[in-house]
Amino acid sequence: MGSPGIRSSQASATDRARIPSVDGLRAVSISMVLLSHGLGSLPGDWPQRWPRLLGFFANGNRGVSVFFVISGFLITSLLLRERAKTGSIGLRNFYVRRFFRIVPPFYAFLGCLLLLGAAGFLVLPPASFFSAMLFVRNYLGWGDWWTGHSWSLSIEEQFYVLWPAALVLLRPERARRVALAIVVAAPAIRLVSHAFLHHLGPPEEFMFHVRVDGLMLGCLLALYEGAPLLDRIIARSGLLAMAGVVFLALGAPYLAQRFGGWYTFPFGYSIEYGVIAVVLLYVVNNPHAGIGAILNHRWVAHIGVISYSLYLWQQLFLTRLNHTWTGWFPLSLLCCFVAAELSWRLVERPALRMRARFERQPQLRQGVGSVCAAS
């Protein structure tokens, strides 16, 4: 079997290569968001009761944390793989791929919001709409529900702008130091941020500098691939992942209740990201056993494939606000899946096909065969 380092799966010629279990983890993360918002849309005291019943899984913020770690790991893996194959990282191709992956589905969603606003079904403040459209919603224009989830998209886009350029400028060893420094300094960064920025409109936990360590931890997993320390962690990742999940389910809620933000804000996020990273290591390297087999089931993986559209469109249906299409959970959940499937088939897939017209074919190193990078 060779080294237990992170391995990628083979794909057909028509599909891009995919890292095993990643789509399944995306399905888990979007399920957390759907369950959190869905139960929160129920009438009466359900929103107060569900944390005691399903607090671990009905946690949309934790679901987004899963997305962050996955994104840092996947993007860095692909960029390093490209450098290994071609000798360089093509920033132009990277930004073309990200544009056609992120922007068309999101702008289609925003266009639908504009139509609903014009018809009088919802109120869409211009400041929040344009801050979402420009991917700065995590700092500006906070105020409405309909584009509120774009805070996480804004963090992702800001990461896409900064990190690939940093990888181009830095050698892998220096990139490891930068990423590690951010992860280690994150608790202090959050405390300093709270001291000076708590009065701003957006919640602090939605700001890029407060949550970037989740992305950086995913980057570190890719940057340290094959390193002896990471191999030792992978060898024990099953036990570590189990212990971490038990802690998040039982220990973390107690600490959060006991110490409030003094635990959650500086340390809670760091611990959560660490557990997610270990779980990611385990399921990527054990795709055919236990939870890995479930995550790689085709139906679970498909939910992960459409998770981006699910994340976009759930905001329209899973809400307690007094509108005719809300308050019908779990029927509203079905509406989310129908909208996401339509978005995937009518917007995402055509956009992914279109981007091939704008990508430049890289010049591969001599003796290296062609490779398809997943994105």
C-alpha cells in the first residue's frame, strides 16, 4: 500500500479526478446547515428546543467550518499538484476556474432575489445586496436574511484571491510557516479583534481574519503531505477523530456554557477545526471502510456535488420569516433540493463546460502525462 499519506482517486476521462470522501464530507456539512436552518424555521419553541436534541448535527456554523477546512485542503492540494506537474502555478487558470465555479450560480440566485424583491415578496436592502455581490458581506452591508449566508462565500473568495498568489511567491517550506503561524496565532487574533471590532455591524465570527485559520489548517494538511509527522497522525486518525467528535458533542457544549465566549471564541474554533482536519485525514485515507464507505456512496456524494447550490438556495426556503413559501419544514427542505438540482443542471454544469474555453492548457514537464485537476 505504500505511505499512508493523502491519496487521490482515479476518475474517468469525462470526469475530473476527485479526492475520495471529500464530496461526502461536503454532504455532511451542508446537512448541518439544512438541519440547523430547517429546525430553526419551525414555529413555537422548537428553535429553543432543538439545540438540546440535535445540537451537534443541527449546527450550521460548524457545517461551514467543515467547508472551510475542506476548501483549504482541496485548493492547496490542486495547486501543489499543478506545480508538480508543470513546474508552476497558473494563477490565470485558477481564477478562471473559481469564477465559473462560484459566480454564475450565486449571481443566478441573486437575480432571483431581485425578481422576488421587485414583485414585493421580500425586502432586499441595496447595501447588503451589493456587498454580497462583491463578496465583502462578511465586513459590510449586514442587515437582511436573504443574502446573509454570503458571509461564508466572501471568506472563500477572499481566500482565493490571497492564498494562491502567496503560494506562487513562497516556496512550500515558507508557505508552511505562514499557514502554521496563522493557525497558532488565531486565538490571539480573535481576542484582539473582539477588543477593537466588536462594535461593527457583521458578527465577528463572520469576518475573514477571525475564521481564516480553518482554511489555513486545511492548507497545512496538503502542504505536509508525506511528512512523517502527518503520516503518524494519519495512522492514528481513526481514534483521534472519534475522541474529537465525542469532545465536540459532549465536552465543548459544557465548556461553552461554563465559560461562554472565553472558551468558544479564542479556543473553540481552533479545536473544532482540528477535529474536522483529523476526520478529513481519516476518511480520505480510508474511503472504503466504515464511515468512508458511507461518504463515498453515490447518493451521499451527489449531495456533496450539489452542496454549493443547496447552500445558496436553502436561504430562500428555510426561514421563520412570515412569507408564503416558508414554515413548511420538511416540505421546504424538498424545495431546497429541487432548486439545487435545477441550479446544478441548468447553471453550474453549463458554466463548468464554458470555462474550458477560457482555460489555457499548461505546458507539462517532460515525461509527465496529462492530469485533470479536480475543482
